[in-house]
Amino acid sequence: MIAVASDHAGFELKQEIIRFLEEENFSFRDFGTDSTASCDYAVYAYKAAKAIQSGECVRGILVCGTGIGISIAANKMKGIRCAVCSDCFSAVLSREHNDSNMIAFGSRVVGPGLARLITQMWLDAGFQGQRHQRRIDQINDIENGQAPKEL
Ligand code: RB5
């Protein structure tokens, strides 16, 4: 299950991403927002990220105007690794090296076609583990208020 959420600025692109997920037969849950009426991105980042934390969803896709506010909010939550991406290479590497479990788009940065392609490539890519796992463990150390364990 894929969590999807946006603020008002990201609403139209979120709907485009939902159409893509439907076309490709991905199961998803839409955490809002439901219109272009002004709202606050942290509220929607929290709802979608909570679904990752609970295990209801394995990945999440967030959209705001730049992708920045909503990703910062999501990344405050334990276990969330949200990458703001506007190119395919970063999106794939965020999976392979950083085990990103959420991706954030800026609706004012990427067009619908590119967002679809990035989404496809991000969903297809897998975490490579090995030395990258050690680095994820170090991020977890920081999250737990500890200095990252060095080699
Ligand atoms: C809303 O105008 C805008 O600030 C928001 O969508 C986002 O870009 C913030 O990072």
C-alpha cells in the first residue's frame, strides 16, 4: 500500500500521481488534501508518514509547492526517510543507497509527465543494503539521540 498526501499547492499533481497509480494497478491510500483550498503541509505529511510508521503503508508520496516543507515535516518522524526529488537519478539512488520510504515532489518544480516517470522508477528501485545499511543505522543512531557509530 502506498500513502499519498499533499497540501493545496500539491493537490493537482497528487491527483495526477493517483491516476498513475490507478493505471499501474498500485494499491494506495489518499490522505488528502481534497481540494486546492489553502491548508498546512505538515498536517498531511504527518497523516501519510504515520501510515508508514504503523506498517499500513510501505511507501509514501508527498506533494507540496516545492516538496521541501512537506518533506521536512515527514523527516521529523522516526523511521521516515523522505527524499525530495525532481530527477530520476536522485529518486533511484534514494532507494538504492538511502532506502527512502517516502518521496516528495514540488508541484511548482516538476511537471506531471516527469513526476509519473520519477514515481515509476522510484517504486521499481530497491535498497542495495551492505555498506548503505551501516549508514542507515547511523541515521537511526542520530534519531535515537546518539552519536552515529563509526567504523
Ligand atoms: C504553499 O504556498 C507552499 O509554501 C507549500 O506548498 C510548500 O511549497 C512549502 O514548502
